[in-house]
Amino acid sequence: MYLILFSLGFIKSIFYLIDILLPIGFSILFILVCAINILYKFLKKKIGLLATLGFLIVELPFIHLVPYLFVRYESQELELWWSLSMNPYMLDERVIELTGMIGAATAIGYTLGCEISAKLFKYSNIVINKTKSIGIFPWSFFLAVGVTLSYITAPEANIFNAIYTESVSLTSTLNFSSLWMFSYIIIIFAFCDFIFEENKSRKLYKKILFMLAIIYISIFHQLLKGDREIIPMIFGIYLATVYWVPLYLKNEFSTKNVLKIIIFVFMVLLLSLSIGVLRSQLVGYSPFSFLTSDTVDVSSIHLGNLIKGTWTAVLLTPLSVAGDNIYGSLPLNFGGDYIDLIASIIPGFLADAIAYERPLDGLKGPAWQMTYGIGGTHFSVVPFMNFRIPGVLLAAIFLGLLLGYIENRIFNANILLKLALIITIVMALPHWLWYGDKNGVNAFIIFYLIYFCYMWISKIHIKKI
């Protein structure tokens, strides 16, 4: 399989370099074959759920290329496509073919990375060595900090008082856009701590307090504010409960739980769609009066729209760079964007304090260079801007290797920390793969900062009660 994937990637690179674009059907076929291979490896326990989820998220935007199998480019007249306003690139056959090649190169590279990971880092090599849970008082303080940060980073107004896009958070002037991630990673550590708590009375206390905190944040800091950032974290915690915890503690995973995961994904997608539709329509209503209103349009909340979401708009960015490349307006950056990424690691508020202008921030970066886009960039965009199709292949190989290594080997000696890192990555993956690499870098940096804080708390001698 290694040779086949490597050959496909090499051939795709050569075709691109000699200006041969593959028909969209071939690219979709390559993506489908890679998806089947990933699923097969997961069912055979060669790779884990994290690597499988990574493939799903990175390839999900390209699902909107499937209708192009039936498009007649010369006669198609549409106002909307993928439920978005039409642009000239959407019905340019060469642009679509190159976009498909970018998606297929990402799939091939990622699958090859997972294959290498499965060979190098055996998925069955799991060593259990739990960290002792911390006492009730430090744990409660830890959770309270997470809840407080969630409060100050949530929009101030709720969806009944202001349109979601017009409401800002208490920290909007701090230039610290990743503060919300601190909140959720702290909460993730609190979850992992209570999961591995051995004292029954302390575990019950932590469980009740944790559930109350999650319900409070979900309703009052997120749903009523029109925000959806908590959904990936809750999804990660759910996956940990039904998959990783049973796997690590009992070395077993029932295939029946796959159905539970599918149902949960369906519910998450439906909730996300509902929030996205309603959050701009409820100003002036009460939490109950909108249910009987004739002016609130809920017609787009139906099963057919579950395949459309944030990832739909994300596809605009591979399409954008593909079109710019076809028409000769996309410069080759030769790694410049990655240098800018490294130079922008410093948080915005610290950069302001020392008068340092970061190359990437909320008003500068690849997302602002897209001819068509609504914010953020797909994972494949920056490597394509810097090294074209070969760069996309290499970046995807690295991603598959990284996620495979993290799930299979990293922190084998400390299962609590390993689980916290995996949930953190699940929480960060949509932001990382759909909005830019800086979100992924931030997630790792913040995780290790909180990791050191947690380890310090766990090692100080505070009497448990």
C-alpha cells in the first residue's frame, strides 16, 4: 500500500508540474479509496480514532466536489452553488480539476502518513501509568478558572439582544484571541482528572460539579450567545467516554459504540446547523416567543442541509488558490508563510506590549489573500501557496504521522496526560484544519502550559479530602 500511495502522490505531482489536470472523477475516486483504506485500518486497529477523525475533517470540505461529476460547465446557470453565492471559479472546469487534485493530494498524503505511523508506532503498545488525581480544592479552583475564562471570552450580548456578529466579548480589546482555548483545555484537564479519580466520594463530587459546569457553559456562554466553539470539545469528551477510556482501562472497544458515535455526530450537526440558522434572526424575541413566530425562518433546518456547514465555506479557499494559480496570479512563496507563522507565535497582547508587529494576526495572513473566502484557510492552502501540489502531499504526510504518533505512542507512561492531549486535539482540529495552522500551534503551546501547571498542582502536598 505504501508503494501505491507514494506512486499516486508522485504521479499527481508530475502531472501538475507538466500542467496536466486530472478529471474531477479521478480525484474523487482517489479520495474515496483513501477514505476506505483509513476506515479499514481503523477497524483492524492499525490506526486509532484520532487519525480517522483527522481524515474526515480535512477532507470534509471536498464533499461539495461530488456534484461536479454531473455539471455541464458550458450551460450551467446558477445563483447559488454549495449554498453559497456563485463566483467565476465555481464553474471553471480547470479550476475545479485543480481543486480536486489538491483534495486528492491531501487525502493521499494523509493516508500515507497514517500507513507509516501504523508501521512505526504500533497501536497496541499501550502502557498504563496513571497520574494521581488532585484534591477537591485545587481541582475546583482549576475548573473555576476554566469557567471564568469561558465567561469573559463569550460574546457579551445573547442572541435575543444582538445579532451574533455584532456582539463582542469582554476581552475583545486585549488582542488575545486564543484565550478561549485556555478555557477549554483547562476544562479538558479537569475532565481527565475526575475520570481517573480513584476515591469514589471525590469522584462523585467532581463528576457532579463538572457536569454542572459544562451545562452552564453550553447554555449561557455558548448556545444563548450564538456561539458553537464548545461543540468540538464536547465531542472530544464524548469520544473519550465511549472510546478512549474503555480502550485504555480495559483494552476493549465495542463496535456497538460506533453506532452511538454516529448518532452523536448526527445530533451535533443538527444542533450546529440550528444555531447557525437562528442566531441572526432572534433579536427582539424572548427565549420562548420565537417558537410561535411566523417571521423566524427555520426552513433551512432539515436533513439535506446537514452536509453543509462551516466546511462548505472552507472549500472556497482551495478553490481560490487553485483559480489564482490557473490564472497566474498566485505567487510561489517558497516557505515564507511558515516563517511568518513561527514569527507570529508570540501572543498578540505581548506583541502589543513590546511594539512588535506580527506577520500574522487577525488582519494579516493567508486568509486575507484569498480571492474568495469567508475567513480562515483550509489545511491544504498554505502548502499549496508555498510549494504547490508536492507541498500539499508533504504537509498531509506530516499531519497523518503526527496524529498517528500522538494517539499510539506519546505519553504512553501517563494515560491521564495522553487522554487530555487527544481531547485537546479533537477540540482544536476543526479550527486547525479549516482556519489555519496557527490554531494548531496555539493548541499545542497552550496544552503544555496548562500541563505544567497541572503537574505542579498534582505534585504539591495538598491534603485531599
